[in-house]
Amino acid sequence: MPPQTRVLYNSECPICDAEICHYARYTEKRDLPVRYDALNSDARESWGIDPDTAARRLHVLHDGQLYDGIPAFRILWAQMPRYRWLAWLTGLPLLRPLATLTYDHVLAPWLYRRHLKRMSRG
């Protein structure tokens, strides 16, 4: 049996939640060894990541190693037959840095700022 993959995500972010819930339905339907932990749940403590760090980007634990950002997405996508092509594509020498740059400097900061606004509104 392949090693279990654990995903730590921000369930309070509507965009993150929608995407991860889609993956959860996909993996559950196919009985794939992927577990999803919301950062605002008790499960987050077992990750050893503080809530603010967890809210800034996707984290994946696979085969005993912690990944974040695009490498985390690539590990997650590689676990799902429908999305393996995306893991492969974002791993290509020219696309990996572009995907990482876009996620690290555009998407993740934008989602994080939206998260902080939602939290400040209560």
C-alpha cells in the first residue's frame, strides 16, 4: 500500500475549501490514501505548524516529508490519476519555476490577505 498523504489546508478560505473538498471527494470515491486536515481543527497541532504559517500556503506530508506550496500541490496531484498530468506539467524545467513564482508571489499572498480580512471581520 502506498504511503498515506496528509493535506493541511485552510477550510475557512472559500477558494481553498472548494478545491480541497473537490480533491477529497475524488480521493474518497477511489479509496486513495489521502487525508485532509483543516488548519482550524485540532489536527493542525499534530503538524507542528502554527496557524499563521498554515494559512499562508498548502502543506502536504507524504512519506514522512513535509512539502509546501507548488511542491505540495505536485505531491497531492501525483496521488490522483486524473491530476497526475498536472503534477508532471508543473514539474517541467521551464514550468516549475513559473508555477512556483506565480503561487509564491501572486496566488498564495492574495489568498492569505483575503484570509486576514475575513478573520478581522470576525
